[in-house]
Amino acid sequence: MVKNLLVNKSGENVKIGNEIIIKKIHQIEEQYNNLVGFISLPENYKHPSYREKIKQVGEIEEIVSLGGKYRNFIEKRKEIEDILKDESLIELAEEEKTILDKQLFQIEEILQDFFFSESDDKKNCIMEIRAGTGGTEASLFARDLFRMYSRYADKKGWNMEILNSHSSEIGGFKEIVFIVEGKGSYGELKYESGVHRVQRVPITETNGRIHTSAATVAVFPEIEEKEYDIDPKDLKIDTFCSSGKGGQSVNTTYSAVRITHIPTGIVVACQDERSQIQNKLRAMKILRSKINSIIKEQKEQELSVNRKKQIKTGDRSEKIRTYNFPQNRITDHRINLTLYNLNEIIDGNIESFIGNLKKEALKEMG
């Protein structure tokens, strides 16, 4: 495969443009030209597929235009690399290079979403964080992960709403389920599914020993009721007294709801709302997403029995990341990426990991 590589004056290879995306641009341009050629012929005006082909032209016209701009910017960047060899023009060329790199990145993001996004990627997502091994320290880590995703959602302008939670005695979370509402939130956060491991000195540790704890994260696309119809006969619904927030009445009214989906054995409980109806609606929202995720995973396994997928997005048993606080180090084991800015990452700056995970997934698709 031919790569867009240049050699700068220091002798280093400079990669300009994504070869996989360029290949896709050529393919969609060929499709576009064939469609335009068809609808341009008068003898095709009455063809049964004429209107459909006009619709297809409209759907890809903007992407074809962006593809043309992308290739033009690549050519301009190649020219800039040549100009950078001239010492007298370096300052001007560097400024132009910065502008072009930003334009290339912006267009590449749009093209990448168009060519490689899955159907669920643009949806809202439901996230579930559960404390794993490590007792109370694991519940505190689950709380830290929730805060990390909350901060990231704030930066993206997304809304978050807690659907259900179960607090620990010292202020952590044994379990918390929440929805992230924002276009593309599932596509951004789906790679967070798996086991997150933490290494640090717990606040309850008097001798300064480092403990290892873990929390599991699951991410599901939000599935609307109209997208997936659950047969009421397949459900077992129980009500019980809430044990969470809500004041004294929380223990005297049967507002909490537990729903069991009999065919799959999935159990979902919600108790954060005072209203039994609201808790049931929330539980059904979580249940639909979980059932859909299982069905999707089964289909993917059937289609890719012989293909080992490196970047996983749904296996909660896989250790995906380690957070080492004493060394301010965080490692994503799937892509062998280690950074030494753990404090920034845990504060919601997870773009570097999400971006690199997307790139690796893109390589697989190509």
C-alpha cells in the first residue's frame, strides 16, 4: 500500500494524510461519478431506480466535496515541506503548516466518522461502573471513574443523568448507572468497556502500602422503545423498598423496581427515584440497551469467528487500563500506550486515549 510520506530536512519521514481514508475517497468518488452519469442520461429519467439514485447523489455529494478538499490540502502540505527546506521562509511556512494541519485534522475527523462509524456510534450511551476487587477502595475508584467521565462529558457539552446508584459506606459507588446524552457519545466512549485497574495507597492505609483494586465499566448505546420491543411476557417485575437517597420515606414505600428478562437472565434494578413509575421507565431503558448489546455481540461473533479483534468495545472481563498513582502513570494495555499525566487523565482529559483507540480501530477496518 502506497503511503503519503515525505522526508523533511532532518531526514525524518513525514506522513501526510490517512491512506485508508484516501482509498475510501477514491471509492466514493467513483460511486458518485457513476450515479451522476446515470441520472444525466435522458433515457434513464423513467427508470424505476432514478429517484433513488438522485437521493444517493444528495447523500454523498458533501462527502465527495470534502474528499476533494482533503486531497488538495494534502498536496499543499507537501509543498510546505519543500518550502521548509528554505531557511529564509521557515517562519512563514511553519505558520501555513499549522493552519493546514488543523484543516486536515478537521476534515479527516468528518470523513472518518462517515466512512467508519457504526450505526450506533452517533447515539447516546448508557454507562455502568461497578466496584470490583478491592473492597471499599474499589468503590472509591468507581467514584473516581464516574467523575472522570463526568468531566469529559462537560468538556464535550454532553448532558449526564444518573439512572441508578448504590453507594458504599465511605462515599464511593458499589455500582452506578448513568446516561450520557450527546451526539456521538457512544462512539466516543464505547472503548471504555472493560476492567480498569488502580494502584495507589488507600486513604484507610496507615502503613503507606500500595493496593491494587479494580472496577468494571460497561458501555451500551441507548436503544429507544421503538427500536426494540420487549414482550411483557418475558419480564418478571418486582418492587421493593429503596435503600438509597430520598429521606425517611425511602424505606417505607415500594418505589424501587427490579426487572428480570427471563430469556436472557438479565436483571436490572432502579431505586433512585421516589416514583415507582419513573424507576420502571429507567430500568426498561437500561434493560433494552443491555439486551441489544448481547444480541449485537452474538451477531459479531458469528460474523468474525476467525478474526481476532484487537480493539475490544464490550468485554468487561478484559483488563484494559491501569492507573498507577504513585508514578503518575496510566497505561492502556490494548494499544500499549503509557502516559505520565494520570492526574490530568483522571480529571477528564481522556482525549489522547480515545483518539489513539479510534486510530487503531481504523487500522483494523482498513
